[in-house]
Amino acid sequence: MSFDNPRALLALFLLVPAAFLAVLHYRKRRAILGFLDAGGGGLASKLRSRYRLSAIAFLFFLACVIIALAQPRGGTRLVSETRRGVDVVFAIDLSRSMDVRDIVSGGPSRLGRAAELAAELVGNPATAAFRFGAAIGKGRGVLALPLTEDTEAIRGFMSSLSPAAVTGTGTNLESLVDAACTAFQDAFPSRRRIILLSDGESLTGSLGDALERAIAAGITLTAVGLGSEEGGAVPLEDGPPVISVRRSNTLKDAAARTGGIYIDGNRSNAAGLLADHLTSLSGTTLRGFRRETRPLGYIFVIAALVFMGISKMAEKGRRNRG
């Protein structure tokens, strides 16, 4: 169970003084109950039981009211929804080869260019209705940012990107795409888009297997190739220099396999092309379902009313007999 307003639960501490006052109230009436016991007939025993029931029921009433104010949630349910726009997850390659600066002389690294493109796309007015998320990876992919409409969160994330964001070595595009796929939790498969920002080099894993799983889930991949065909030296601390080149064919084949497109990330209008492609997919309104956590506050409201009724009935019976 989770709570939308967990701070309200602090009020549960009120149960301690309430219980203490109930005990004091009960003790004050001991003398009267003792006098009734002397008369026989079991009346004192019945009054004692009713008083206890009334006090306990009132404490439960107070607890249920406090929990209801905390807005509890639990379990999930499918809710029908009509939406426009596209859900987009950036799958960003953070391998060492993305540190190569071979786009333009004196320009950003491949990773820097990827961050620029993502930030431009998120800031484009045409994509204002979209939700964005991000997955990052080297040897293993990680969903770093779930789908959100908070564009500032996306931009802040992109500005802080660095290869040190995840540990590991090598490049595993299969794991990266799989991690991006986990961001899609609701039932709008025709709106699911992954934008793979990479140079296409993959040392481990099977990108083809990940693409098959994406296709089965109704996810389309758009690939953005970063780097140059001539390549550049990977910055290494030691060892012989390693030349990394952009694997455009790998990325083109991956995009075509899922029904997506390939875009050369070196183009000055690459972000605009991405925006045009994505907005062309959002021209129609789709109906579907999304999962949401069930609100449980009404259960505690009903329980509070029941306990209040029990408390009042027991109190009324005690007064009538008293």
C-alpha cells in the first residue's frame, strides 16, 4: 500500500493521548460501577463492556479517518484513456566510443551531440504533448528516467550525461533497447517509440533479439547515427589507439526492421527531422487503457462510519442503562 499524502499519517500519534483519556474517563466511573456491582443484577458488567466497546470503536474511527486523509492506494486497475501524442524513450549509448570527437572539427563528442539532439527535440513546441523517458547503457542497459511530461527533468538529465553515469565496459545494444522497452507500461502500443542514439558499434548481445521483442510489444525504433564513416580514435588512458567508426548499416537495418527510420545525427536539422517524423504519428486520437493504482480511501471512510456507528450505539445503550 502506498499513500499520496503520507504526512497525514503522523496524526496517528493522536491515538496515544486519545487512548490515555479514555482510560482516565473509565477510571473516574469505577466508583459508580462498583456501587452498581453491590446491587447485583450484572448491570455494572454490561455497562463496563459497552463503555469499552464505545471507546475502542471511537479509536478505530479516528484511525480510519487519519488513514483516509493520507489517501491510500493499493493494487492496480485499467482505466480507459484517450490521448494524442507519442511516448518516446531515448536509448543512449554511453560506451567509450561515444567519447570520440569526429563529427566536426572542434565540435562535441558523439555523446555530446546525442544530448544536444535529445534536448532540442524535447524543447520543440511540436512535441509539447509527448511524454519522454530515457535509458542509458554500456555493457548493461538501465532505465534511467521513466516516461514523464516534465520537460525540465529531461533537459536536466541530458545536460548531466556522461560515460561515468553507469559502470561497466563494452557495448550491448540489446540490453540498452530492452531497458528502453521497460518504460512502456500502458496499453498504447501504436504510440511507443524508441530513439536509439548510438554509433552502432555493439560488442556483446544480440540487437536483433531485442528488436524482435520490441516488435512483439508494438514498439518502433528510430535510429540516430552519430560519428563519421571515417571514424576517430577512442580516448584511452593506456594501450594502443583504437579507431571507432559509425556503423550506419547496423542502425539503418535496426530501424527498418521495426518500421522506423534512420537519421544522420550529424545533420544540422536532425532534431527537426525527428520532430517532423514523430508529430506525423500523432495526428489521430487513440483510445486505450493505462494502469493506475487503485485509490483505497473510500474503504477507510466507510470503515470510519461503521466504527462511529458502533461507538454511538454502545454509548447510547450505556446512557439508557445508566
